[in-house]
Amino acid sequence: MPADQSRLHADVTFLTNLHPARNCHNLQSLNKAADYIKGCFEKLSGNVSEQPFTADGRRYRNIIASFGPPEAERIIVGAHYDVCGDQPGADDNASAVAGLLETARLLHLNHPTLKHRIDFVAYPNEEPPYFATEHMGSAVHAKALYASKIKVRAMLCYEMIGYFSDKPGSQSFPNEALAKLYPSTGNFIVVVGKSGQEAFTQRVQQLMKPHAGSLDVQRINLPESMGLAGLSDHRNYWRYGYDAVMINDTSFLRNPHYHQKTDTIDTLDFPRMARVVDGVYGALLGL
């Protein structure tokens, strides 16, 4: 059973229609997003929980849906539901939340036998001013796993999976060396890892490819010092030695609407988004 484009569209529609924008200062909208995600999870067969925390006197919530043997080694699939400033955030990061929810639905509908516990986690506070601080929802989650000595098999981070272009030259790169290695047309998805975890990044790519249909699945490993490799929630799992990668459409290297009011639902490619989800679902079961 493949990913359902209409469900992906419905999820992005809800999140992008929240006003004011679902950022860390607009708690009413942020909590509406969290409640929506929780409600979607509660329709499934997993166990749903919240992980509340405070930052600057404000209460935030990680929303978690767990499947599989409760005490088994875990695989984490995550995405952030906040936006940067006052914008709809269709690609960043409603597309990823929709992917997270749809992957959980596929697990529910297909009933695979699971050897690992799979936790789907939706986080607030990935965007500034909390990016790279202890107040990121993913930082709170990763720290709690480590403190509880929970074994983690892998972490897969959905981050911007909805913008694609078939226009020649639509893909940019931070330097010429990378430009020579990758397609110049922005119609691929990429598995992003840090240097030193090449084998894991390649494994995720290889597991995604057979399930992603015609979508090109690329991979890259970059030094943490370069910055680009750690631009989302997976960064917080590296700190504790967990294998973690980001599934990404290359963000601002492709999408001209990044962190702009023009990051709207009409700019997204839902057929390709669905193939990304199919690929990640296949990788999840392979892991």
C-alpha cells in the first residue's frame, strides 16, 4: 500500500492554514499543530504520548507515537512542526510532518511484524531562536533517551521533502566540488549524514531506492564543521552516538521560498513527496 497523496495534501493544508504562524512565540497555533498531530496518531494502533518541556517560561510538547515491542531497541523517525517567523511553512516543515504522519499510517495499515520499537516524534523549536540549543524538542528527546540508557538502532529525520524542479540548473551547491558530483536539476531527494557514518547513510539510501519508484535518491556525507550536514533535528542524536540522517530536498540550495511567505502549498510536488515517503517506509522496514 503506497503513500496517499490526498492525505499528505490534507496534512499540509491544515498546518499551512494556521494563523498566526505556528512559531515558538505563537503558542496557540503551535499547540493547534501539536493537537492535530496527536489526533492523527490517536487514530492509529500505536501508543501515543507527550513529552512536555519548558523554554523561557513557555510550555512546549513533543508528540510521540510508538509501534512494535515496547522494550525493544528503537528506531526514531522525526520531524519538526514549527516554522521560522511569520510564514506558512509548506515545505519547511509541513511537508515533513505530513511525511511523518503518512509513514505512521502506512505502518498501521500494513501491519508489518516489527523487531524494533519505532517511535514517530513531532518536535517544536527546531527553528530560530532555539536552533542549536538545548530547547529544541529533538534535543530534549535525544537527551532523555540517553539518560534512560535506551538503545537506538537509528534515527531518520524528515526535513523539507516537498520541493522539486525539472528545470535545468535548478539545483545549486555550496561549492564547485559538490556541483561536479551531483545532478544540476533539483528533482532528487538526498540522504544527508555526517562524515564517519558513510556506511549507515549508504544503507538508508540503498533501502529507499527500490521503494521510491522513479525518484532519484542521492546521498551525501559532510563534516559537522561545514554546518550543512546538521541543519535539522538529527543533529541532536549525533551528540549521543546514535546513527542519524536527514531526508531532505536540499532546502535553500533549491527552494527559493525557504523561510519566505511564498513557502505555500501550491509550490509542493505531492506525487514526488509520496515517493519519498514510500522510500523512507521501505528503509524503515529494512532497518
